[in-house]
Amino acid sequence: MAPALSVTPKNLVPGTLLGTGAAVLYTAPSKATVHSLTIVNNDTVSHTATVYLVPSAGSPGAANVIIKAVSIDAGQTLIDDTLRVLETGGTIQALASVASQVNLRADGSEVA
């Protein structure tokens, strides 16, 4: 008989203002699922955002980009509710075209 799994819904990345270099925003302590990503442009002009789901000991790049330089108009919100999985040690990393104007939030679950 397989051991019971515990699934805990969680705010994986609370609202975080992005910088211009890819930064680790969340590291999965065990297997995790990402249920939604919300990206908000707080500025008065358009900016782009890029999001990566990076495997453990990996680095952000073309092989693990899930949102690539998507343009978000001034004051607008982008919601991506594609279900994705992160293995133990995997990370959510992101960057924007300008620092401190684009906010990212990720919601999901951790599986133990």
C-alpha cells in the first residue's frame, strides 16, 4: 500500500516586485504544483516579464522558460492558470524589463 500523500494549498510566491535579472522567488521543498501565476504592471507604461520553472541545480534559460518577455500594458494584469509541476528543489524565477514596477504572485500546492 502506498503511503498517503499530503497536499497543502499555498501561496508559493506572495506579491513580489521583479528586478531586471532572473531571481529565485520560490524553491520547492518537495514536489509542488503551480496553479496560477498573476503578473501585474504597476507602471504607467508597458513592460515585459519573463518567468522560468527551473529544475533543481539548473539555471534559467531557453529550456525552462514558461513566459517569455510577454508585454503587459500599463496598469494591466496577466493571469496564467496552466497547471505545472515542480520537482523537489525546482525553482520559480522571474525578471522584468524594469525593476520594481512589475509584480508576480504564484499560487499552488506542496505535496509531501
